[in-house]
Amino acid sequence: MSNYHVSVLLNEAIENLAIKPDGIYLDLTLGRAGHSSEILRKLSARGRLIAFDKDIEAINFSKEKLSSISSNFTLIKDDFRNFKSHLNEMGISHVDGILLDLGVSSPQFDDISRGFSYKGDAKLDMRMDQTATLDAYTVINTYSLPHLTQIFREYGEDKYAYNVAKNILKYRESKPIESTSELVEIIKSSKPQKELAKKGHPAKQIFQAIRIEVNDELGALKAVLSDALESLNVGGRLAIISFHSLEDRIVKVAFKNAAVIEGSRDPLLALNTQEPDYKLVNNHVILPSEEELAVNPRSKSAKMRVIERIKQ
């Protein structure tokens, strides 16, 4: 399997984390250590990087890569939503920066056997943590018509969600759906020719929806946000890179709520309100540059938002 991965918004992420050489930094989505490597390079002997990933392949590869830079790092195999319990075990209450890159790592996507891609033929899987019990096969072959429709509509934002779900149930009456290529054909058969003629793969949104469900991506994001905000030192920053509107909406609302005090928009209450504990580092979302888009087309849908803690 290839371990090649181009980190999205790399320079922008490092710049906006405003790294202190002796600080403690978390990379909650290690991947192939693209962002982590740059964070580690900016740390002094007193600094520390702690990184998390559910994928043991990512952990093993990144350990060797980071070791060539410095020994001031700790890698933990776990869902990022559990980071705070690990920090507690290490005697750490607050950190100076946290990064989340919510995209699928290229090696995961490009390894056809992992079942993330609609471009090859593999067993339906899509687990980022290969020890997890729920996989794409279970979702596709056991979920009800209403449940599948809801997932495809909400997570995939696919307007043919019901048609796809209905045809999945019809197909599995005769046999289980076992491969990505079988599922792609069902999806194609569920959409009109005018839709199939559009630019982009017709299975993209449905595969995205299944991946989000299998890995509980939105649940994990919602769960980690409050802990991440609370774990920042004053001056510490949280940077989150998202890749679809559902993720970005969750981050945008959470950041906005943290950076605004209730009643502060009311002119009668504004004089009596204190400043909030957090401030938005950028009022507008950060997008990839034209140069990055030319080198890495997969960065096209990336959006980054950054928030800073300004008082304890």
C-alpha cells in the first residue's frame, strides 16, 4: 500500500496554529504525519507533540517518519473523541494548540482493499479503525429502507437517496451486496441518465454517506469540539479542516457560539457583558490557494476555521 499523502492547507494550518517552540500540541488526525511533521519541526526540546489516529497503519508509518525529526512526540491509537482521557492519564490539563484534519487519508482512499473508493472492486468495508465492528457491508445489508434513505439524504445530500435505498433492498432480496462494484452498479441504476451524464462520479455522495455512518464521523466531531475548546491554554488555538458542508456547519456554529456571549448582540445588554473566552482568528473560512489546487485537486472542498482562547 502506498503511504503517499499530500496534506491539505499545510502552510495555512501551521501558520494559524502560531506554534510556540516549548508548547504542547495535539494532532488529533495523524494520518501520514504531514501536519505533525511540520509541527514537530517547530518545537524545541521542551516542546511536545501528541498525535492520535484510529488506523494502526498510520501509527506505524508515522512513528518512523517522525522519529527522523525528533523524539518529542507520543502517538496514540484511538478515536480522537477520547483524547481528553489520554491527556488526563498523562497529567496534562491544557495544551497550546489542536489540529483536526477531517479528510480521509489518501493511503486509505487509494488502497482499494479498504473499500473507501468507488473506482475499484473490493469488499465493502470503509472502516478507518479495522478493529471496529460496524462496516459498510453491515450498513448496506442490514439497515432498513428508512434508515438507509436518511443516511443517504443527510450525510450524502443525494437527491436520489430513496431510489438508491429502495434498489439496495430489492437487490439484497436475492443475495447480499458484497463489493464496492456491485454497489456502484446499483447506484447507477437508481439515477436517471441526465444525472449520470453530469461531471463527477454518480456514487460519490452515497459512498461519502456510508463512510460517515460507518465511522460515526459527525458524532465524533460533535463530541470532541467542547473538549477541544476547554483544553486550550490562553493563547492556544484550535484549527479544523473540513471537507463537506455538514462538517463545516458543525464547526462554524460551535466556533460562533464559543466566541459570542449570550445577549452581547442586544444593545441593552451589551454594556453589561464581559468579553467571551474565545475569538475567531479568521472571520472568513480559509480555502486552498490556486497553487495548492493545481498540485492537489483533492483539496478543492477543504475549508479551515481557527479559534483562539483569549481568557481562562
